[in-house]
Amino acid sequence: MKPFSHLNLSRPLLENLGKLGYETMTPVQEWTIPLLLKGKDVLARAKTGSGKTAAFAIGFLETMDGERYRVQALVLCPTRELSEQVAGEIRRLAAYRPNIKVLNITGGVPLERQEHSLSHQAHIVVGTPGRILKLLKRGSLVLEELKTLVLDEADRMLDMGFIDSVREIIGYAPARRQTLCFSATFPDDIRLLAGEIMKDPKEITVDALHTRGVIEQRFFLTEAEERGRAVINLIRTYKPESTVVFCNTKDACRRVQEELEQYRMHSLALHGDLEQKERNEVLIRFSNGSSPILVATDVAARGLDISGLSAVINYNLPFETETYIHRIGRTGRAGQAGLAFSLVKPGEQFRLDRINEMTGSDYAADPLDCTVPEDFPGLRPDMVTLSINGGRKNKISAGDILGALTRTGELRGEDVGKIDRLDFITFVAVKRAASGKALKILSRDNIKGRSFKALLHD
């Protein structure tokens, strides 16, 4: 893999990439960035976690007019979670240009607040199609000076019914622009859309499928009523630090979680019945190590990006083969080893055959012992999460919270894990053994001279 210095990038950008730990380019970056810098339209087939965000961000950051406070780049994402992650990564990459303003525009946030932010203009807008389109119709978002349009995870937007909205959004954009489309798969509708909105696009296919060397894929023949115990035994045997269990329905999510609880295995569930604030809390608690298992449906987990995810288990084989590729692509990121286990019911061999055909593999479903030992102790996380009713809008920083927790010496720095600040709430991961002390400190002491309430989530 080539270093970023191989590209004709500005020195400040290269220095910032070094600070962020970007040393060598991933294949998608190596193939697409030179084309993006030349202003070419690009249709790239690349899986989640392949480094595509950095690829397209580097492309438009290097050519952006920082003195012109108008929207010059628009990135459309299928979900709020992915939009927030992409906006955060762009902000980190743009740190070498301190005057660049990035806005994240999605549903779940008051429209008036977003219109106020847009009234002060921005260089880059990242968002979901529904909210972006609404702001365009109200005249609050203007794309007259747009230079680059990015469709991120285009096939997911297609699956979620956003393509008509995307077409309508494009009607507000200048005809002369650069259009980039990143997708893990190229269904016919995506190719049709690309033909409508792109000019002589350069097609790149890298990292589209997952190799055995990065992700260990195994399939197990399991009776329907044994699948819950099969999940437990796979986690008990392979001991992944973090696991996402994928189900096809929210009812299956509930059944899996109930069986996990029966065997004293801590888990969280992510499905369509959760409100946005509940989804945020679940994702934060899982990503900060406060639960080792997340049970999720595909719709709820779209855009899920958990760094260092150890394993994916398909409790149900997905209906679409492309969905299988998306699911397992959440592990084995950045060249790290990952585990992908799938439970195959009798009569589902045809689904495995389709996976083999798409990936060019010859996997077979192996038998699996689904007997859970009586003395199995279960699985409890070492971390728990505390929430504080104050966040970014209250002008408290992660350093303020860490200082409040450790200044008396009752807690050590190593007892405190990840701190996630939202606008009006902050989640703090702490070691389970120290959670009582942490809760007492936060309930007793002030943060920056103000009193905040703290709650324990376990």
C-alpha cells in the first residue's frame, strides 16, 4: 500500500493525516483520490470500512474555497448515525483548514435550529435525504455554488426508498458539478441512477467483497429452536470482545435478547420500535464497551460503524445476498481480523448457495453443538455507562467531566472510558467496580461550578 505522500496533496493536509494515524492508503483511496482531485465523476464499489469517507473528503477539501462561505460539498447518507459519523470524520480531516465549516443535517433535530445554522452558511453539508430535501424546498439550504455531490452507501438509500428524494435533491444542484457515488453493490437501479446524474463516470471496484484472510466466515446448520443457544455457544467458544447479532425481524431481536438474558449474557437491542434518543443511547453504550452484544435488525443498524467490532453473527440468514455482504462488512475493518458466523436452518441451503456464487466461495454448513453447560457463568461487561444531563450546548467538555471524576483521587483516570457528548446529555463509560464511586462524585460535586444530575445505565 502506498503512503499518502505519493499523492499531490498539500503539506498541511499530509501533516494532519499523519496526526490522525493515516499512514498508507487503502485500495479505495489509492484508486479514487487521484480521479477526485482531477474533478472526475466516480462510481466506486467499496464496502463500509474501506476508507471511502477519507477518500471523498480529501478530494473536495483540497479544492475547496475556504474564503467563500457557501455550500460547496453535499454528502447524502442513508441514516442519521452514518451522517453523524461521516460529518465527524470530515471535521477531523478538515482540521488543517480551521475556517472550514461542516454541518450535519438530519431528522430528529428541530428544523428551526438547523435553519439558524444554515443562515450563517457552511462549506460542507452532510445529511439524510428527507431533511435535506425539506430544507431545500423551504429555501433554507441553497446549492447554487455546489461543486461536489456525494452519494454515500447509495444501495442502502435505494433499499430505504430514498432514491426519488435523491433525484429531487439533484434538481436543486448545478448541472456543472462533480458527482461521486459510493456503494457496496451495484444493483440495476443504482447503475440507472448513475447514468442519469453522472458524466462519463470512472468506475472503480475495490474491496467490494470480503476475503477469507480478513474475515473468517463460517456457517452452521442449526434447527430453528436451537439458534439462541447456538449464538451463546459461539460467543462462549470464540470469546469476541464485541458482537452484533443480526435478525430479520424485531420480534426475533426480542426472542434472542430474552434467551441471552436467561443465560445471564448482557445485551442491548436495536430495532425499529426505538425512538431516536433510545437508538443513540444503545449505540453509545455498545460502542463504549458497556455491553458486549448488540442484537439488531438491518434497518435499525444501517450506518452502524463500530470500530474494532470483533464478530458478526447472522441469527437469520438475510433475504438478500447483498445484505449478507453489508452485515459481515462491519467486522474486519482496516485490515483487522474479524469473525462472521451464520446460522443456516434446514431448507436454507439455497441462501448459502447464493452467497457462495456472489463471493466465489465454496462454504458449507457445519454441525454445531448447541448445548450450553449448566455451570456457564454468563457474560457481564467490565464497563457501565453513566449519563449526565449536560452536553455541548452547556459548554462542558470531556476534560471537564474527567477532571470532576478524578480530581479528588477517589477515581483514577484508567477507571474512566469513552466520553460521548451530545447537545444536552453526556454519556460516560466507567469501570463497573468504580461505578458507585463515579455516580456519587457526579451527584455530589459540581462540573465547571454547576450541578448536573447523573444516572446509571446497566
